[in-house]
Amino acid sequence: MIQLINLSKKYGKTNALNNINLDINENKIYCLLGENGAGKTTFLRTISGLTQATEGEVLVNGLKVNKLSMPDIVCFVEERENHINLKIKDLISLAADFQDGFDTEFADDMIKKFNLNPDKKFKKLSFGMKTMVNTIIGLASTNKIVLFDEPVLGFDVIMRNKFYSLLEESIARHPKIIIVSTHLIDEIAKIAEEIIIIHKGELLLRSNIIDLQDKCYSVTGIASDVDEAVKGKNIINVHDIGKFKTVNVYDTRIEENDRIQISNEGLQDFFANLIGGEINE
Ligand SMILES: Nc1ncnc2c1ncn2[C@@H]1O[C@H](COP(=O)(O)OP(=O)(O)OP(=O)(O)O)[C@@H](O)[C@H]1O
């Protein structure tokens, strides 16, 4: 449904996106990961048609996307103008007017779950509450593609957990492609099925999260034993501790034995290690 073909976006000399090729077709939750300035917002804005590619193409449902032809099946959830002088309930009605099939019942239900007062003016809300309203509008969208740009920024852990369960409810109610950009990979990994990592504007990795968790591990032991065990494996990072060594691996599993210890690696740690290393798929 989404096809990125040799997609590049330059701002002056900055390569925000560099020759990205990617197909996203299945209805599921995708996690978009990348360090600050990696190109995540540019990636999402280009799919929605808000940002024009410098080279290459974005196709949504086979149709070329650009500023003059924005795909109406894409809902991009971003920070809304702070000074909107409308009540929450009026913003929801506006969203329903603009989007065919908008799930108003679900939106009203979420307003209750987030303890928001529908009569409160948007401009009077706190930063986190404004994010909640934007997020509710995205979750209640029945568009076939919904893009969230750092939706949990400003949410405490309770709010984040509510958001993750509502994300699951949203896709169960109306199957769709949901792409969520975030820095909190270990949290989103509980509900997302695929991960897309962008680094310095390039596509570094796209993987099913379960496969990724299986392939991320560390090997610890005496340096020579570890070197022998990981020979030919894709090594992400190395820590030397005297005559001992820990190596972070992204590859098929190896068996633990009495000379080396294998530990599962958290995705957040994997990501931090990966950004400093290379990956050969
Ligand atoms: N409108 C713009 N004009 C000039 N440079 C821009 C513009 N938008 C983004 N950039 C640059 O493009 C690169 C990618 O930015 P982008 O906002 O897409 O990254 P990001 O991954 O969303 O970052 P963050 O996690 O910090 O929000 C950065 O170097 C940024 O400074």
C-alpha cells in the first residue's frame, strides 16, 4: 500500500532521507525508530504528502504522492497549532466532518478514558493533554494509513500504557497500517509487529520484532573463547573487560556452553549499540 522508491529528501546540504526503498503493505503496527534528527518526521511527512521528495517517489495505493496530490487515506497525527480556540468536543466534530467514517463513538470513549473535559478549550490544555487530543483523533480515524509522530512525548507511564492499549483497540476496530515514531522501543515492542530503523536518513533495518528479539544477544567469556564462538557472526559492538569480553551480536543464535554465556539483549540496548555499529543483512 505504501511504496518508497529511491526516496531522498534534501534540505540544503542536509540529506534528511537518502535513497530509501521500502514497501509497507500489511495492516499492522510498525515502530519507526531513529535517533534525533535521523529523518523520522521527514519520512512520515513525505508519505502524507506534506513534504515533497527531492528525488524518487512515494506511492500510496499505487498513486504518486506529492503536495498537490495528498493521499486522503493517510491520517498524519502531528502537533496541532497551540492556540486553537475550539473546545475538545468541537475539534472531534471537525475531525468527523473531514474524515469519512471517523469513529466518533470511540473518540468519545477515549475522551472519558483520558479524563478529558470535552468542554475545555484546546488552547487551555497542558502540553500532554494537547497531545492526547491529537492522539485520540488519530486513534479514532478509520483511514487505511495512520501515522503518529512521537505520540507519547509528554505522556507519563500510565498515559503511555493507556495509549498502547488504545492503539491495539484502534487497529482491532478498523484494520489499518499504523506507523508510530518513538524513542521508547522496549515499550512499543510489546504491541508493534515490525520495526523500521532510520539512521542519518538511511534505512538501516526493517524487521519483524520477534525475529529481531531472537537475533539480538550478547556473548560473554574469556576473549579468545568469545572470538571463536562469534566467528562469522554479525557483531554490533564489543566491550573488553580485562581478559574478558562481551560482544553484542545481531545474527542467528549460538548455543551457550561452559566457556561462554549468552544473554538476551533488550531492544533499546540493541538500538543504542546498532547506532554506533554497522549491520550486514
Ligand atoms: N524544514 C526543515 N528545514 C531544514 N532542515 C530540516 C527541516 N526539517 C528537518 N530538517 C533536517 O533534516 C534532518 C531530519 O530531520 P527530522 O525532523 O526528519 O528528524 P527526526 O528523526 O524526526 O528527529 P527528532 O527525533 O529529533 O524529531 C535533520 O538534520 C533536520 O535538522
